[in-house]
Amino acid sequence: MSTSVQSSECRLTEVPPSEEPASEENLLERMPWLPCTLTVDVPVVHFTIGHLLSLIPGAIVETASHQTSDVPLRINQLLVGWTEFEVIGDRLAVRITDQA
């Protein structure tokens, strides 16, 4: 029995280091078109399915938040900060008050 050994030449190539490490912020800046879902959590206590079924346009639902209370701001279900509500003209808006 004879065995033959083939010689294979391996070449290593060096990859020059990038100027700055890829941080999460840099990755996000490269994808400004990426869609996400932004939600503001408004706590409503003692709300039942019956209340939900009886909602009509123009109905007012009382929340557990005080007018000046901050409410959680989430992006894709991840807490990113806190907001407060503001009325601008005839629209309801949120002002970011703190980042998580």
C-alpha cells in the first residue's frame, strides 16, 4: 500500500483594520429606511371587553396617567425612553422627556 501526500499551499491575506469599530449607532445610521413600530403605552385601568365593544368614534377613555405623567415610549417593543403628551394645534403629540 502506498500513500501519497499532496502539498497544498495556504496563503493568508491580511485585512486592514477599519478606521473605527462598527458600533450599533453606525449600523443604524446606515439603515435610515428600515421600518420600525413606535408605540406609546397609555395605562387604562378597570377597562373591560364590554368597554371595548361599546367604543364609538368620539368616545373618551379615562387613563391612569396624570396629565403631567411620563409614559413609556417603545420601538419594536423595546423601551427606548419616556414621553409626555402635548397638543399641537388639533393634533396630539408626544415630547421625549428621557431616554432609557
